[in-house]
Amino acid sequence: MASPDSIHFDETPVNTQLAEEYLKTKLEIHPRGYGENGSYEMNAFNNKIFFSDIDTEPDKLENKEKTASNLSALYKLIKTNANLFCQLEYLIRGVPVKDVERYDLKLIFNNLLYCNQEKKNFVIYNDVYCDKLAFLSDTPLAVLGFVGQSLLCHLLNKTKIITIICDKHTAVIGSLFVDLCHEVGILQVKLLIVPDDTDCSKYDLLKVSELSSGCVGVVSNRSDVDSAVDTFLSSSTWYPWRIKKVFIQESALKRFTSAMKWKTRGRASDVTSCEISFSREEKLFVLEPGSVRDDSHQLIVLEAYRTVKELLNLLQNEKPFAISLWCSDLAETNEISHHVDSNIVWVNDHANFQGPPQSSQAFYSVIDLFYSSLTIPHVPELDQIKKLRESWLRRSPEQREAVLMEESRKHTFFTTIILEKHFQDNYVRVTKSNVIMGTIVPGGVWLVDFCNKLVDMSVINFVMKGGGLLVNYMSDEIDTFFKNLNETFEVPVVYKEEEAQSDGRKANVLWKPCYKHKVIWTNYGTIFAN
């Protein structure tokens, strides 16, 4: 019987008529809200792309009264133009239409809905400060959705400008996005187009380790191996959805390699030294890789593991952004899903972003943390906070909340409105075919200065959920507040000494309260008997 890979079918051509017509109407692409430097280049479709310098100052915001964070209208307009975005992405950057539909646009839609629902909470405690967002040749389209968070943080200051930085390869798509923002009255969003050799590393989100680490697959002994193999073979080759490694439990390795052999060509000709290799279209799966001569294949390393404990250690070393876990044992699934330090876990699935709007934060909270972090010299107080956080988190959430709220009501710098404010928490969504579980934890240590002599609910919420505070300055009243708390439980709040000596290391801290969102998508509608 012939291998499936030896049977060739004519591929259905992708309809790009809408994109082609759009490109014909956009003979010139200019920056929006920025002066040009006089240079331009032609792209592959004969559009003239005009450039600015990266350090160009933006024009003043015109017609300030019309600026608005009309995220609902932007959501509807992008949805109306979804096919155009898909076709442009395919035609210009070669991104498959299904990838744009399933990943990028789904994330953008859910994030805009989420921001629109949570705008009051964002103004209070999720004060993202992102003036420039890079959308470069390798940046996923989904990144543009982060404009939602940036807009919410500028509600109180409508003269603030949010800039999307594009290069020659993304200028057309970036220009379309900015046009849609302006069409619904969001005039704060501007477009800066820079030459390809411009240093944009300060804003390039692919420099974020989580997004550049890609996705890791896991196949346990008790799993639907055939479905796992089919999923990996058809998976996206674009970061951050790309699968770069698959861990297979030793007892399932024979079934996995047999399925791979049937569904692929077997050993690839461009591998000179490895135990087993499989090739399918642009993907190259290699078990115990040696040297690979041809970089045209996308290398996916296959590695065996024995126990869950060993697997968790391997995943800790990999630090993947996302995991596609194939396992039908409930206890084993929970142990792996909840112990791995990844923002996204798909159980018996991959790259499925269906779910409630807040589930999109598994992706966008990574960007939030990137813009909310700063690097400081490592000081001994950070080690002290780490130990205090460990002991503090051993208390139940109810205990932590009760202690903080009881003490808060004794002090005049809290208002009743602030204390009664409800903040987002963990959530679960159950359907007939899947369960979506989201957990929200502080993103690290917050370097805070209580110079305004106020402590609002953002501080209480951050500490209650397990975040640490490294305090530069606090008034006597606030100092008393934390000292009283420590008489009951030691909380992870430490005053930073002015003359604190660094040990030469660097440390990342937050300059505002920021949370990491982890979402576990469990698909149980397609698990076969094994």
C-alpha cells in the first residue's frame, strides 16, 4: 500500500483577489502622524513604501475631541475586513489563511472584547504604558491586538500617541489596521514605517523569550497517538505557534514512530546522522538528531522520556510558551498541566483559541509583562521577598484576603469604593467538548514608591494573590499598615535600603502591578479508546 505522502492531490488555489485589488488601490504607503525622511522602496507588489526615522517625533494629535477607545466598533470593523487581512497575510508574508483565521484574528477579536468589558479595571490597576508596538516581518499579526490594552491606559490622557512600527514587509497590513482605527475615531494610533536595517530590538516582541520559544508537544503512554501525529504534521510553522520539540513517553515511542512512518516519507535525505527521521512537506522530525544538511526543512526534535517527574524537569529547561499535551489519564494530565510554567496548555489539541474573551490574555499578558518590566541591579531584598512569597503562598487565598481586607478597613487612606471593588480571578468555562480553565498570578516583584501616601486596591490585590513589593518609599502610616499585617502573617513586602549593595547580577522587576495569565484548554470530544 502506498504511503499517504506518495499520493499527491492538486491543491486548491488560495483566493487572493480581494488582496490584489486592495494592493492596486494603495500605490503609495505613507507613515501616519510622522514626518518622512525622503527615502522609499518598492515592495514585491509595486507599492511605494515611504520611510521615517525611528527617532522621529510624532505630529501633535489633531482633533482631540474625536479620539476615543471605541473598541467595540474597532472589533466589528476588523471582523468585516477579516478576509482582507487573511489574504494580505498570505500574499505578502506567506502566512496560511487558516493560521490567520484560527490564531491571529481569533486572539485579536477576543482581546478587543475583553478590553472593552474590563475597561474600568484596566484604568485602575492594569496601567500598561506602551507607546510603540513593533509589527515587523516575523511578528505575528495577533500582536496588533495589544493596541486594546494601550488604548485603555490612555483614556485619562487622550493626547497620548500609540505608534505601530512597521517595516517594508508589514507596511501595507499595518497601514490597513491604522486606517480602521481612524475610521472608528481612534486617532491616537499612528503608523511609523522604518527601513529593514533599523534597530527595533527595543520594541521587537520576538525578542521576548516566551514568544520566541515556540510550542512543545508531549505524547504520554495513555494517549491517542494517531491524533497527536496528525496534529503535529498539520501544525503551523510560524512562531509562536510552531512546534519545535516533541517529548514522547518511552512506552508510546514505538506506536508514535510507526504512525509517523505511515504518514510521512520516513528517513529524510538531508539528515546524515540520526536514529530515526521523518519528513513531511516543510517539516523534518528527527529522533536523536545528528547533523542536518538542509535548513529548508523545519526541524522538530523528538525526545523520549520515562516518568512525569523527568518530563517536568525537561519542560522546565525548555521553558516553552505553549504545550500541546496528549494524555487521556486525568490525574497525569492535571499534574503536568498545572506544574508546567507555560502560559498555554492544550490538552489533546493544539493552537485552539476558542473560548471566553479573557482566555486571550494567555497570549497578551506576555506582552503586558514585557512592557511592564525593567531591569535593576540585584539586591539582597529580592532574595528576602522570594522567601516571604513562598511562605505567604502556603496560606490559603481566603486567609490572605481576610487578613489584608481586615487591616485595610482600619486605615483612612482606603475608601469604601476601592475596598468594594471586585477584580478578575481564576475562571472555568465548560462546554460539551472542552473545558477552559484560566489562572491569574502576579508577574513578579513590583518596585513601588508610595510617594502619594496612598495604597489602593491594586496593591492589596497584588499582594493577596502572592505578588511581592519592593518599596522605595512609604509614609509612616503605610509603614504601620504593613507592620500590623506582619504581626499576623509575614507578607512579601520589603523596604529597599538606599545604600543596598548589588552582587553584580541583574534582576527584572515590575514598575506597575502586572499579572501572568495561564490558560488550559482541555479537549475531550475526540479522544478515542486506547
